[in-house]
Amino acid sequence: MWHATWVRPGRGTAGRGRRLCTAAAGAVLLAAVTGGCAKFDAALGQQWATVNFKPDTSAATVLKVRAACSAVPNARPEALPAKRTAATMMYALTYRTDHASDANLAQLQQCLQKFPQVTGIDFGDSGDAG
């Protein structure tokens, strides 16, 4: 005896493949959104201190100041520009202070004030952008 087997749309092998593809696409989208939120949250917590120097400050002096004040807890110096001229170095020294306490910031400020070429420190956070 002959039996006919009917496959309803979306219920056969092709439908199963589509469901798997849809589930996989959803997982990828969820991962992208979650990863994007994590990066956004991390960006919101960023804080820094940018050191300002006199216009005639040499790159060597900036490096000396950076080395001298790099031991302050929770104040990590950011990378310097590849091209180190007086012009590029004048505002190039920035410390990340995301986890710095008020005491850490005071210690950084005291260290930087020892150098006559330093004209000031600008403290900022990600809420300042915009």
C-alpha cells in the first residue's frame, strides 16, 4: 500500500534550517548589542587628567615629567604620540584616572607641580564630551 507523506511549510528539513539560521542570527545580534552596551558603559566611566606645558617645553622634559609622576596609584599615563615634537607633546601627557581617589588626584597634582614647565592640569570625564 502506498502512503503519501505531506510536509507542511516550515515543518520539514528546510524549515528546521531556517529556524536554526534565525536562532543563530538572533544570538549574534544579542551578542553584538550586549557587547556594544558594555563598551558604552565602559566609556561612560572614563576619567582623565591632561597636563598642560609651557609652549617651549621639550619632548625630553615631557618624558621626564611622565616618568616622575607615573608611580601615583590609579593614575596611569596614556600612550604618547609617535611623532614627539614640542608642538605634539604640549598637550600629549594624559593620565587615565578612572579609579583614582581624591587622594590619588592630589598626589598626582603635587607631583606635577614640582615641574616649572607644567602650567596646569585639566581634569575631565566622559560626561564632559559633547
